[in-house]
Amino acid sequence: MLVARIPIIAVCALMILPAITFAAIDAQKVSYLRAEVVQDVHVRADGSPSEVTVDVLIPQEDDFQTIESQEVSIPFTTKVDDMGNKMVSATFDNPDNLIEFKITSIVNVKRRTSASLPQNPALLRSTDLIESKDEKINKLAEEITAGKQIGFEQISAVAGWVNENTKYDLAYADVNLSASQVLDLGAGVCDEFSTLELSMLRSLGYRSAYIVGYAYGRGYRQVEDFVPHGWTEVCSPDGGCTVADPTWAEVGWLDAMHIKFATLVNSGNYIEATALAKGYGSNLKVMIDGVNTTIKILQSDEEASINSESILLDDNVWSGYAVVKTDLSADGCLLTKVSTNSCTLDGKGLLTPLQPESIVSFCDEKTIFSLFKIPDTLDQNTRYSCSLGTGIGGNGAGSNSLALESSFDSTAPPQLSLDKTSLKPGEEFVAASSGSHIFTDFGSYGQDNLIAKAPSQNFKVYAYDNGQLTEQEVLVSEYRPLEVKIAVNDTVLLGNVYSVNITVQNVEDSSRQATVIFGNRSVQSLLSAGQSKVFHFNFTAFSKDDNVVRTFVSTNGFSTSVSKTVDVIKQASFGNFIADTIQAIIDFFKRLFGGLK
């Protein structure tokens, strides 16, 4: 008795099997697909076997994929394995040397927004490739998910990390790497992306499976078509199940151009067909010559999975940066990729995006900010018009037209103050910058003032005005031995001296040496457990730009800064009135005639 198998390696974009293409489809927007899947099976049997049985995996059925009709050109039965995968099984008595038959399925697929997996304990186990017991992988999984909630947040954190830290490389299309090998090499195809993700998630107690089938390739080949592909389905310890495609950085949704063929415990080679021969004689041989799978699109409907709207914070600038604010909304929780692009000049992007591509996860709605660096080589006598675009999960958020003109130039960066630069997760903070847009890299936004709560990881706060950008990094940690507050008048007169009181409290149960820096002064003091002390300093605003009062406080293993924005006003005088009036007239003519310096 001999058994022959044909492995189909899911390589995401490598065209192993022929496929039928369809005109101009944006795969990520496809919410419904009706397709004809034809599997031409070719088996060669030598040595006059008395019986040959051929089993072929076919498109599966679940909540998002159904079989409208199925025709098989020979008599057959249906088999189901222990993972619930259905197969067409055909038995041939005293067959000819060449066995050929065809399976034609009409498949209906909806965009996937959840998943369901069998209660099979094997989906929690370590395998030769999915090394969920590897110490290095376990430690990495814990680091990536630290502070994240069980479920979507942890799954997204792992899938996003795998996508960002693994290079897609077709050189690995014909090999099966273990998770530790993928981690060491930092490269692979969809098998490897999924293997590493599944290893980390199983180490955290997530029941998870490798899903194989076909997907409509995006960006990996010049010709768009259906190609073998692998992704994952994951169930969290709290019971919720979702889909995740680490190769394309998608969690919580998969476009309807993913056609599912099997749910597997292990990653690696997918066996699409097996053949078993019975008979007598030493020359008995059975071999599958191939399963030629072609997919023809009969109907597809497109609908954006993520709604987005974007605007420029300032649409008239000259130097520094341009910032695009994009508001996202979706049903449920999603992970997706964001891409940015600029208009071109002489074949190159005129502005440089600080992050050409990034990964975003959110539930229901989120705001993101895309930063573009304006070149220093613009011709001051030329007015430029440049479109800046943002793409979300394959959907364009539209382009925004930016005017670049030297009359809009501003060299003074905005002043930014924060009441704390060291926060605990979820702690509220206040940022202020007069006349500026204020935003964070996790999506909070305000004008002049911003009140928000700290996420679970370090973040940045930005103040932006007329192309100029100021940023402040904020540390997030449960550990904060000192509490610091600053007190000063809300309004100060230019040139006058004001008292600044800085209160430092040691919240630890042991003494700590605290260092307080204000301007060019530095004071040290030993604070006993629970002790508060007020440090007194003086502040004078010598110009209207001296509107941020800031102190730096540190102790062993910890440092923070606290600041407050004040209104600086001039003392009323006739001379000041005349000077301000003349400056206003000069500024008016600069804007009117553009380029006047």
C-alpha cells in the first residue's frame, strides 16, 4: 500500500499554481466575493493497483464562507478530519495508469470579522515549527504584550510586531522555518510570519490555528491574481475569537478575497491532496501529478472596512513640517496599515514622510497624525502646490492640497508645556501651547490646550504652528517615587520678577535625595519618607516667547519635568502701542506681496 501527497506551500505571493485574474480590483475593499473554484486533479498509478483512493481538500464552509454548489466529475464521498476540514474522496477500482477528475465549487465569501475554532487541545500545543515552549519566544511575547488587555490588544500587539520585524522574502518560499529560526533570521513568507505569531500567542494561552487557502495578492507581484496564502485564527482565553494576518498586518478583519481551504494545527506544508494505492507486486507506484487550482471571480462587491477623513492642520506653510490629521472609524476593533505619500518633483517625493508606513490598532474610532518634512531647498521665488495622501487598510483617505510659499515662513517653534513628563498608565495630563495645534502619537488632539490620559507605553506630545514643530517625550511607568507640582501666576508682566513655588513630595517609604533644577539654579535636598518640601525660585519673562515656566526634578533611577504656560503681557504705554502698530503694518505687507523680507 502506497500513499502519495502533494504539498502546496502557502507563500502569500508566490504563484505556484495557475490562476485566473480579474480586472482592476482593490482586494482590501472587497466585502463580498462569488467565485468559481476549479480543481483539476491528476494522479498517476503504476504497477496495476487493484484500488486507488484520492482525497482532495476543498473550499471550506464557516460563518463567512459557504458553498453554493459543487460538482465532481466522478462518483465521490465526503470525508471530515479531526479539525473539521472537508475533503472529496474518490475510489477507483483497477484504474488506468492516469486518473483525472475535476472538482468545481461556487464559493460565496464575506469579509471576515471573527472566527470559530474547534475545541481541540492540539491548538494550544507546541509543535516542531510552532515553538510555544521556547524560552526566548515566551519572554518576547510577554514583553510585547506587557500592559495590554487580554484579547484584541495582545493579539494585535503580537501580529503588529511580527509584521514590523520580519522581512517578506521569497527566498524562503520553499522551506519551512521554525519560530526560533524566523526570529533569528528576521525573514520569511506567510508561513514564517504565521509560525512566529502562533508561537507567541500559544505561549500566552491562546488557542490558535494556521489557515491555508488562496488570497488575492496585493503588491507582491506586478500581476494581481489569487495566490496560495496562509493566515491565522485565534481564540483568546476569555473566549473571543478573531482573524489575524500578520503578513499583511490585519487583525479583526480580512477582506473577502481570502478563500479558506483548511484549518491546521501546524504551519508549513499544506497537503492539498493524498492518494493511496492497494495491490500486489514490487512495481506498485502512485503519484499525484498535480492539483491545478484556478479561481474565477463571478461577482465582487466593494465597501470600505474603515471610514476615514483627513485634513491638513496648516495648509499654507513654507518650512519645517506639514501635518495631516486623519480620523478613522470602523465597526469593532481592527489592526491595519497606514501609508503616506507626497506629490513628486523631478520623479521624487517633494516632501518626506517621517513614517511612510505604520501600523494602527483601534476600536471603533481613532485619530492619527502623519508628519511630512518640508525640504530646505525650495526656491523662495516659487509657489508650490503639493498633494499629500494617506492610505488606510487599502482605502485612500483622500489627498490634501498644501501650499508652500515663502511669505508663510516662520522660524520660531511653538512653546510647549506639560504638567508632567512622567506618568502612570491612565493618569491624566495637561499640555498647553498658545496658538498651536497640540497632538500625541496615540491620537489625542486639542488647540491651545490638551487634556488626555496616558496610554500604557511611552509617548510623544507635539505642538505645531505654521510648519514649526516642538515635541516632548513622556515616560509611562507604574514607578514614580516623587510627585512634583509647580505654582506661578497665570499672567505676568514683561520684565517683572515673579515667585515660582515647586512642591516635591517623596511618596516612597524610605528617604530619597531629590535634585531640583530651575533655569541655571540647582538645589538638592534629602526628603524623608512621605515628606513634602517647597522650593522657591524667581522667574522673569524678557520677551513674549518666555511664556513657559519649567523645572526638572530627579532622584536615583527617576527623572521628570513639570512646566506651565503663562500669558506674557506688556505694560501699557504709548511707545509700545506705536511699535506694535508699525509691526502689524509690516506683517500685512509681507503677506500681501509674498517674499518681502
